[in-house]
Amino acid sequence: MKINCNKKNLTDAPKKITRLIFKEKSKTRLKEYESGKIELNIELPAKKDMTLQRSIYTLRSALRTAKELGFSNLGISFGQIKDAATLSKIDEERAGFLFALNTLMADFSFDQRKSNKDSREIKIETMTVFGDVTNEFKEGLKRGMIVGEEVNNTRFLCNTPGTELLPSALAKAAEDAVKGVDIKVTVLNKKKIASMKMGGILGVGRGSDDGPFLVLMKYEGAGKEQKPVALIGKGITFDTGGINLKPSNASLGMHMDMSGGGAVIHTIVAAARLKLKVNIIAVVPAVENVVAGGSYKPGDFLTTMSGKTVEVTHTDAEGRLVLADALTYVKRFKPKTVIDVATLTGASVVSLGDKYSALFCENETLKDSLIEAGEKSGERVWRLPMGEEYGREMKGNFTDLVNAGKKAPHGGACTAAAFLKEFTDYTDSWAHIDIAPRMEAGEHDCLAKGSVGAPVALLIEYLTSIQNKK
């Protein structure tokens, strides 16, 4: 898809372009003129009710409606974008960024496997912004196109079935994603992982014939003296729950349990494409949690890379085990900040529904930065607690820790975060983002079914803010 700018008025758009007109108190309807020109009138919320988030949903909804009606060449006026996006509250560069990002996200669909091509969604070929478009807005469009492409690449990866996206395939996807950008990728195999005594990763992956692997990605956008930001993404390519098998209705969608890993892979790629002046380390433990004769079992004792021991009290609490080793591993890079991203708990979904990801962070500066990045990008987070009370629930009788809270499932998102905290004693700047609530698009998102690509846009917003503070 191309996003173009045209100095003409929208009323002068050629016939092949369907004009998008946003009006308050006007129901969405199609208007065809004798001249052959077509208008799609879109209902716009009253200005008093308009927020940036509602602007995003309104734009996505309009584009989804246009696609459903079979229109592939669309036009919109710059003035209407400013009204709909409440640009009086944000700068024009950000407006361009959000417009491009959400246009690309609204156009995405994962329907290439449909044998009948006519049943696939129509794609937007061109989106033209008419009027006196500013240079700041155009710069935002360029950035938004890059991030939108990487969000959609994340969604494609996350939607791929688990039988196809095995741990080895996820590692290969990381290697393929960096082609053309200055990122170094190293993939550690099972033998190397064993030599580093990553007992959490080895334990979870024990039942699979594929993997495990640890993917390391390095981007140096700043001087070598600058400490990196470490991004860690959970890469469970399919989660059966292990011996504590998930109920059948909970298994569908578990190919997306690598969503954190997919987001981290494409966040670092987006950062490199944007040439952000930040050093980044991205780590993805690529593991499959399946049931087999060799699967790890309830009651097993695992020794993590940190040396801390864990009793497996539930095999479906596997994500925190692989993240524990990843959190310990990144210590060697002396990161300034560590952020892990994972579809970690169903408890976070119970807490927040599908509107926010759960944020756990005791560093007030980092917490504020991530919340602000979420608000600005439209991929929001909500802070939940992980005080010492939750940590006490994770203490073991026979080992240092247990991997599932003693009062599970109550407070499960909080006890999971408290467990991870045990492996972050080398930094006071760590955040855990549980993206389980945002793993799949909800109706309110006005997006195609499947992965929503969280939290790539948020992380890029955060990394950009670091650059701008230099």
C-alpha cells in the first residue's frame, strides 16, 4: 500500500478515489454523484467526546468499512485528519505517524490460506491525503509506515500455526527479519544453552523434538559507551500446558504464545530501520511446551542459570521459567534498562479484559515513560502491583522458588511478576509487560481477527523518547 500526499482539495480528487468524509451526527453511508465520484460518509463522534484513542478507532473503522465495500483507492483531507485526531493536543509529526501506522494496521489481514481468492479481504492500494500537508506530517508518515509494516510483520508471524512456527522456525524468522538492516543475530542451540546451565529453558523444552533455542539480536545505534536497552520476548511457539494440560477451549490460539518474542524481534528491526540512536539487545527464548514422554513434570526441580532452584508446581506456568533464564542471560550486557514482554497469564486478562496490557514496574521513571509511550502510541498499559506479599507466595518448601503461586489462580499476574523479579537483582530499571490481554484483536480494535501486534508501537515510542532525551 502507498500513502500519498496531494496539494489539491479532496473535492478535486479523481473518480477512482473514494473520498472519506467524517461528519458528526451523520450515520455512515455511501453517496454516489452523477459525475461518477463516490463519497463514503463516516460517523464521527462529537468533538466533546473525542479522544486520541477514539480517533484511532474511528480511522480504522472507516478503512475497514471501505475495504468491505470493495474500495481500494481512498482519499481524505488533511483538515479532517486534524479534526478527527484531535491534533490540537498533539504535534503534526505524531499525527502523521499515527495516521500511517493505523492505516497499515487496518489494511492487514491474515487470509492468504483461503483457496478462494474472492473470499479474501480487498487490499488498500493507495491512501491519498489531500490539502496543504505540512513537512512535519510527511515526516510522521514515513516513520508510521515503517512501524506499521513491522507491527504487521509481527502479526503475520504470530498468526502462523504452531506446527509451522516451531522454535527453529522462530529463530529463522529472526534471522530473515534483519535482512537489509544493521542487526547482528546469534542463535544459541540446545547444546550451548545446556552449557550455560539454563535449566528453565531446558526444562520447558524437554518434551519437544525441536529446539530449544535462544535468539540474541544486537543493534548499535549509539556509541559503544552507551549502555543498551535489553528487550526480552517470550517465544513459546505452542503451549499445550504440558502435563497440566490446558482445557481444549483454552488451547486454540496458543500458537500465539510467542507474541512477546515476535514483538521484540520486529521492534528491534523497526528501531534499526528508523536509525534510532539507541543501543538495543533483544533476546527471545524459542521453546515449545508440549506433552511427550520426556516432558517436565509437576514436582520436578529445575536449576536456573542464576543458580536459583525452582520446584515445578504447574507445567502451564512455563513462560516465567524461560524468561528467568533470559533475564539472567542479559545481565552480561550490562543493560541500562530491561523490559520483558510476554503473554504470561490469563489472570491479567481477567484483571484488564482486552483493552490494556498489564505493566509491572517499581521504577517510577520507567513506569511513567512506558505509560506515556502507551498513551501516545495507542497501545496502552495499566500498572498492577507486585509487592513483597506476592513474592512470599513464590517461596518454595524444597527449593528457592515455586513457579506457580500458592493461591493460584488468585493474583496470578502479580505473583508471576514477583517470580520474574527474583531474576532482576542486577538492575533497578526493569519492567514486565504482560500482553496476554492484547494478544488478539478485540471488536473495539477495528482490526482483522488474530494478532494485534502489541506492543511494538509502544516500545518504539519508548525507545524514541530515550533518543530524544540525549
